[in-house]
Amino acid sequence: METSIARTSTPAELARAIDRAVSALNDGEVVALPTETVYGLAADATRPDAVTKIFEAKERPFFDPLIVHLPEQNWLGRIAQQDDVFVLVEDLTQAFWPGPLTLILPRWSIVPDIVTSGLETVAIRMSSHPVFRDVVRAFGRPVAAPSANRFGRISPTSADDVVKELGGRISLVVDGGMTTHGIESTIVKVEPDRLIILRAGPVTREDLEVFAPVEVGYPTSTVEAPGQLQSHYAPRTPLILEERPFGLPGEQAPESGELSQISFGADRKIGVLAWKQPAFPIDCAAMEVLSPDGDLREAAATLFAKMRRLDEAGLDFIVAEPVPEVGLGVAIMDRLRKAAAARG
């Protein structure tokens, strides 16, 4: 199968791209679309045969549920039950939709079992990306759309990333440019008296605490939502997450070969994924800095792209520096820990 990219730089290109994407979705095919978080692999969420093609293209296990993206908010009541949480859901959707917040709610039977992996709940959101919204509105039905990469790998933040991951497995990628947030949506289970964060993301705990008491429901041995598996978002190159930042005040620079607790050997090619610009030279084959000035939003937006560049640099190991676990830093560290968990 040949994979083509539909550009959207001009109004005419955008119109053609929307027509092609909607035609493919109507035919029960999968299409890669840009969202404000990462690129997603979309299919008609009401058709089990179409959703099956998402799992096949990604090599995703069927026990890992998918997020359903709505074309309009009036679809929410058709997809999910809100009897006990109506006011809270209304407050959350008014504050964060369209945007990078996914809600876990009891589902109606319109949602096929394959979408929810047999769970009685469904993950729902509305993307704010204009291209994604144009396509889904024109399609007129909800789409299931996990990240457009092979299962467990680095999520794609550009159309070219999607082609590297799924070229030859899907027919169409709609190019909407680089994503804005760069990490997947926050996933929240909504209960009458609380919100439970099942996956950290751009909408932070602090943002949510305005609306209800918040608990953190990960890590867990029970999969209730996408992205909860311990090993995920991983490069092919083994990634090691350092326990402490590089160059704490008053510390000496580490000697060559002592950057990590793990002994690499003198002939190993090491890459460094730094949080900020290091305060001292680091002996490594390649380095990517998430945010030279220490901006967590910039770090989140560039995380997957810079991890992917290091993964393509022919290295033996990648050593990642931790970021502060406040605000968006919680989501970044969640991705880094899951990437490091794949090393074994």
C-alpha cells in the first residue's frame, strides 16, 4: 500500500484533503489526522470493522481502549451517560473543550466493544485542531483516533513522523503541520464527587482542582484508559532516565562515562536528552535540549520530536534528564518513565 500525504497549506489544498479524508472514512478506512496533541489514526468509531484496522495498522493489543473524538458536543449525550455527573461534565467541557482533555464516562451501546476493549466506560474528547475539526465535522460521526504510530513507540508530532511509523500500512496522512502540545491529552475519569486523573497531559491537576477534588489513578495494574501501560512512548534505542538533574548548584561536572549509574563502556555512543541547556560540557555523541530556558510548555511540545531525532542518530543509549514534576512536568515525566520502562 502506498501512503500519500495531503497538504493543507492553501484553501484549495485543505478542501481536497478534507474530501479525501472523509471519503476514506466513509469507506471504512483509516486516516492519519493532526490534533493539537499528537497525530491520530482515525476511523469511524461506530463501525467495528473500521476500528479493527486501527489495531492492525498500529499492532495495538485489543485490550487497550481507544479515545472517541466527537464532531460536535451534542454527540456527547449519544455516546455517554451523564446522569450523576451532568453539571460537572458541563463545567469541564465548557472550560476545556475543544481541547486536550479526555473524559471517561459510562457508555451507551452505540459504542462498539472493540473501541472500549469491553469496558463499560468510554473515553471521549473534542480536538481543537482546525484541520481535525473540519474533517470530523464533514464526516458527521465520531471517530476513534489513538496516536498514529506503532504501538508502544514514540507518538508522532508531524506528518513525516506518521509516514516513518505507518508508511505502507495506511493510505492517507493529512498534513496539518507540527502539533502544538506535543503530548497526549489528559485523561480524567469523572465521578460525582471527584475527578481521577488516569493519564497526565496538557490539562494539569491544578487546572482541574478548580472544579472538583482530584486524585491520581496511575500507575495501576488495571487498564481503564489509553496510555496506562507501564511501557509506552518508547524509542527503539534504550532510554535511561536519570534520577537527578544535570549540574545541580554546587555540584561538579560528571566525569566522562559517569553521566549515568549504568556503565556504558568507552566504545558506546551515548545521546543526551537534556531538560535545559547543561551548565557544563557533556561528553556525548548527540544532544537534544527540550527547552534551553526551562519552559515546561516548550519541553512538552518538543519532547517526542527530539526523542525521535536521538532515536534516529544511531546511538547505543539515550540518557534523559528529569524535569521538575510540577504542572506539565508531571506529564513529561510520565512519558519519560514509560519510555525508560521499555529498556528491559
